[in-house]
Amino acid sequence: MPIHDQSYRHWKGQLKPYTYTRWWVITKAELKLLSQRKFVRLIVAIPPVIYFLVHGVLIYVVNQIPQAKFSWLVDARFFNQFLLRIEPVPSGLFIGLIGIFGGAGLIANDLKHNALQIYLSKPISWLDYLIGKLAVMIILLLSITLVPGVLLFIEHLFLVEGSTFIRENYWLIFSIILYSLIIVVPSSLLILALSSLTSNARYAAIGFGAILVGTPLVYQILREITHSSTFAMVSIWANYDILGSKLFGPGVRPSYSSHWFWSLLTLIGMIAACLYILHRRIKAVQIVK
């Protein structure tokens, strides 16, 4: 049959009604793309795995080799420092590495290659796009905070003798979950907001690194000038540390005189600012239908 004689045939398929999962297509594609990069796997995956295994061995030694003398215990302070230890092992460095090598190009590369317009020309809203990109960072960061933290807690439950630990520290699992979210959500939104401000992923990475390193330096300068830690909220790490000490009980005391409420308010303000930037930047290129 000649092509000019062929009439239009209606599509008889069925559209998926689950519109609330459209963001997962973006998340899955980005995770697949990141997993294909050997350099990203080397930087992002290996150091956190080694860090987790070291702490797992320490928990095993403490419980199975009682004759070994240690100056620390597997308690609230142990899990608090595992999630965000600044010294002697900078576990916060892993957050920076994932943000720089995994998140800096999530939106910047789309802006560079004009892919954002293609995304938004499909039946995908700007919110679907944002959730899809945000889920990538949240999954990556939870894999080095929440997941290993819960696994270490479960390991200790299986190895410790008696039920005293679980009776006195059952609340630790909730602190681990909430503290992981406190660290992950602001950090994820921050790197995405920086990525949306430029079409060059390097600039977003430099900006993210400058905030992680620069804000503590600004705090140290203010501390030397005022001889007080009142302005601890200017440091992103200090805010995480202060809120962590509040969640993990009186046994974990930060070296700051700033109240935890100001740190919470600072992070909420940072989240609101990042969401505002992301909304404006994504909506700015949205195709008018």
C-alpha cells in the first residue's frame, strides 16, 4: 500500500497512571551514568567502604576480644562521630567528594548541553526534575551515612552480651536516622543549587568546596577576634556538629557555646534559599506549553 494511502492509526496503548514516580526515570539514569565512570567509583565508593569496614572491625574487637584495652566504648558518641567525625579521620571529607564528583554536574551539565529544555518538554514538571536530581544525591549520601550507621548498630546488637545495651540505647537508631537526614538533605540541596547557577560543573564543585572549607575558616577567624564560639553557626560543619550533639544525648558535648536552635534555624534558612534558587533557575528555562 502506498504511503499516501495509509491513514493515521490511533495508539492503543495505555499510559501509566503513576505520575508520582516520573522522577525515578531521571534518578535511575543519573545513577547509571555515575556508576559507569571509573574515577567516580574510585573516589566515591572505596574510601567510605574502607571507613565502614574499619569501624566494623573495631566493634567486633570490642565485643569478641575483651582482653583488648580501649579508651572508648561503642556508645552514642561512637555513632555520632562515625556519621560526622572531623578529627582524627575526616568523615565529612566523603560528603565533599560525593558532592564534588557526583553532584556538581547534575544540573550544570544539563544546562551546558541544553538538556533541561528537553526534560521539561516531556510530561515532566520542574518538581519532578528537581526530585529526580535530588534523589541521586540523597541516595549517594545516605549510602555513606544512614546505611552503614544502621548496619554498625545492628552488628553491635548481635555481638554485645546481654540486653542492657538495647534497653538503654534503643533510641540510638532514631538518632542515626534523623542525624543522617540532617546532614544529607542540606548538603544535597546546596550542591544542586550551586550546580544550577552555572553551566560549568567545575565552578559548582569549586563553590561547594569553598563553602565546606571556607565557612569553618571564617568561624575560626571570628572566634579569634571575639574569643567566643557564639558565631559557630557560620560554619556548616559546626551546625551539623551542634545538632548531632543534641540528638545523641548529654554524653556528646560540642565545643561551642552557640545554642542548637540557631544551628537548626541556619540550616532551615539554607534549605529555603537553595529551594528558591533551584525553583527560579529551573522554571527560567521551562518551556511554555
